[in-house]
Amino acid sequence: QGYALASIEGRVAIEYFSADDEAKKYAFKCHRVQQTVFAVNSIAFHPLHGTFATGGCDGFVNIWDGKNKKRLCQLPSFPTSIASLSFNHDGTMLAVAASYTFEEGEKDHPPDQLYT
């Protein structure tokens, strides 16, 4: 058993509660476009497959295979930052909340929207 941590530095860390699993811990870079680093705002775990999704200020959602340490896919870009993610109870749907998170200060931005 463990948990994932997201950072404003565009990284995700996978940690474990048991000292026996210490060697399984790892971190990786994500939500980067060329040299620009975007905050990771949300992580959602699939209820059945052990995969997880991350959403960031780059407006992208990535689906990851944590066991094999690989990105499975990237959803098409959303109009603004991803503020929150959540899988439904059986993992057949992913809710994505796109909302400008003021990472570039006050400016005109697309309206907040929920996608499924």
C-alpha cells in the first residue's frame, strides 16, 4: 500500500507505507512542454487496474502504468489547466475539471468546465 505525491515542479512521486517496499519508491518528471515545467494539480487512481491519471497546468491529462513506469496515453489538450480528476466507481469514466489556476497571474481565460 502506498500513495502518490504531485508537485508544482512537474513531478510525481510514488511512495509506500511499509519499510519493506522502500526499494519500490520512485519519482518521475511529467507535464513538461519543451523546457517549460507545469505544475501537476491532480492525481486519480483507476479503481481496478492500478493505473492512474495526472492533470496539470499544461492542460493535458496523462494516463500512467505505475507498475511498469510508463505513460500509456495522453488525452487531447483541454482549453485550460486541469484542476481536478476523478474516476467513477468502476473506472469506465474519468471526470476532468478544467479551470484556470492562475499560474500566469490574472488574465482572460476560458470558462471553467467539467468533462467526462
